[in-house]
Amino acid sequence: MPNLVTLNSFGEVAAEDDAVLDYFVQTNTYQQIIDGSRMLVLGRKGSGKTALVRFLTEHPASRLLSRALRFRDYPWTVHAQRVDHGASPIEAYTVSWEYLIAVHLASMVFDAIGDCNDPDITKIGRFLRNNYGQAKAELKDTLVPDALRVEGSFEPMAFGFKLLKIDLRRKPSERSLGSELSVLTDAILRAVMNAAGRFLADSTVLLHLDELDQGLATLDATRSTMLVGLVLATRSIKRKFAEHKIRLTPVVYLRTDIWEQLQFSDKNKISESQATRIEWETQSLRRLIEMRASTKLGESVVWDALEDGEKMRGSQPKWNHIVARTQLRPRDAIQFCNIAFGKRADRSLPLTNADVVSARQEYSTYLKHELDDEILAHWPMWSSALETFTALQIHTFSPEQFRAEFQTRDDRTPPDEALERLFSFSVIGYQARSGYGGSTWVFRYEIPSAHWDPFTSLCKVHPGLKEYCRIQEDRHN
């Protein structure tokens, strides 16, 4: 049995604060990014998007060049002004995003190859220094200059003339910014393709666009249009490099709830062929906890060695009991285990049933706050639904019971709309018929493609919220 005295935690919940390189679990999503088959990574808050980016950018891998653009302090307002007033909003933003991506791909390739006499590298270096003062462009500065100096570097042709300068600040009556930026972007990408083909043909180059939701309280029309433009720009550039057989891919990371709000014509095509979803299941989460424990203890550890083997009430294994209270996200499993292991009176002993039970109240409060971060931007009064569960005092309830109680607390949100919203965020599940006359519970965190059934006769509150809502414990939960 391992010495559990030093096992004080399983790491930090937030990937940006954690040593993810020490215990990263490689998933199918990781491989799809590496082989360049996907350019859009979708996942709920806490599903592991930031951990994935950190591993790909900080973990040394053979013939892999990887850089992250993090939009935590990005000047969105400035970007919104750099548009061609003669184009549709999505088209205008697609052009500006293509330029931004091209600049940072060029910066990556220049940095990987180094300053040399190669004509394309020389053009790239000169353009970057002329406009950004150095060969490594900063994300926040990409679209800030009032004008771009092109003279002495690429000097592409537009309208029959060489471009020597491109003004990024345009009056509404000026309708040529999109065309000028497009020819400049194409010139930058040609130089990147040529240089990468000569010096980096055996390498994979990945540019990660992450933390696009930072500081985003609500997804207004402008930000929505900008994000659609980003996705379309990423697809466009990925296609251009695919034609030239260079493994160079920009990758966009988005929260699932944001992606679901975006509306544009090619969304379904991109979802099916270019997107990958970060999804976890019971066994992969267990491997994650085992890997973290092994790293912390300095020896290989399996879950069975961390607990006493006693079943919870209803003959439920402890791990199943814990996972049932998560939303199949790494941060949920880590948080529950951190709380439970911290409750042990004797830290040398494995986890007991009492430790698990005593962790549930604190964990339930944590889960409610996590859901606040996701739901409040869409539904500021969602706490009225939690109050409804508290008033009902039952784990499973009928839609009729919910409607009657909810209407006394919220007279602005239709009860049926509230139920659908609660299901979309996995706060509740519903009972559905299964094969052979049986039934099953449908939660969206378990089945992301599931839709709300307005005709269901029975609903259930997510088990992780039972303590927060002061709901009575069912016999088998």
C-alpha cells in the first residue's frame, strides 16, 4: 500500500495554475490536433482545453512547433474597427482574422528557422520588424497600428499597383481595406509556405487560439460575428496549407455553449468534419486521478489503493459515487478528491465512506459556483430554479411539480423554457424509454448530442447539487 501521508491534493482545478505536464492524459482530441485533421476544439468550461494547449506548447516533442495565442487581454474593440465597410460583417472579420493568423504563423516560422539569407525569410523578418519592432509579433499589437508598412518587404499588387502601405483606419466611404489586406495576407502566406517547405517539411506547426471567452460576460452580436469570422478564417488558411502539403494548422478553442450560440451557414459542415469535442468518461477520469496520485507519491498507484474498498450505500463503489456527482470534467473529479482526501482524520489511511460523505456539502457548493460561471451570462435569475428544487425537497420530480413551484419565484421565465435551459447546462436530466421496456436517465454532459424532451414525465436534479439544494438523499445515490 502506498504511503498516503504526503497525498495532500491531486493538483489544482485550473489548468493555468497546475503542473499539467507532470500528469497529462493524452486523448483522441490530442491526436486529432497533432495529425492536423481538426481545427476547432470544443469543450465545456473545465473540460481541459487550456490543459491541452499548455501540454502542446510546453511539452517538448520531436518535429513539433507549437505556439499559443491567448486572448485574455486582447483589444477586441480595436479589432472591431479594422473592417472593410463595403463587405458583410462576417466577410470583413474573416479577412482581418486571416491577416492576424498569417502574421503569427510567419512569426513562428521565422523564429523556428532563424534569420538567414533565404529570400522569403528576409521578407518576413523585414515586414515584422517594420510594423511590430521585432520578429515576434505580440497578439495585442497585431491590428493596433494605424497603418502597415509594406514597402521593402512583400509589396503585393492590388488594383494594378504595388502596395507600399495599408491604412487600417478607414472611413465608411472607403471600401478597399478587405482587398488590400487579402493580397497582403496571401503574400505573407506564400512566404510562409515557401520557407516552411524548404526548412520545416518534416515538422508539424500548430498555432493555438485560446481563451477567447476571457472577460466575455455576454455574447453580443458583434463578438458573435467576430468569432464566426475567426472560425471561417481558420478554415480558409487550413485549406490553403493543405493544398501545399505543409503540415501547418491554426486551431481554435471554444467553449461549447459559445459555439452553440453562433449561427452561420457552414456551421454543421464544420461541426462534422473540422471540430473535435473534449469528452471524458468514467475510466479516463479515473486514469487522470491515478496519474496525478502516482506523480504526487512518486510510485505507480491505482485507485483501489487509495480507498478502503467498502461500498457506499446501495452497494455503489466509491469511484462511481464520486463520478456521479461530477459533470465528467477533470476539474470536478479533482475538486471532489481534493476535498474528500482532505477530510481524512488520519492522512496515512485510505479514503473511507465517511470521508466521501463529508466532502459532498463543500463539493456541492463548488459545483453551484462553477455553474454560475456558465449560466449567469445566459440566465441571471437561474437561482430561482435552485430555490424551486429546495422547495420541492425531492431528487426526482415531474414537470408539473416544477412548473407550479417555479412560477411562484420567477414570473419572467416560462417554466418550460427554464426546464430546457436547466437541461442544456446539465443541471437536470430527464427519464427516457430504453429498449425492452426499460428506462434511462438522459443528462447532456453524458450525451452532448441529446436534446430536451418536452414530453418527459420525470426529471432529476444533478446529484452534485443535492446538498446545495438541501434535497433528501435517495437510497441508491
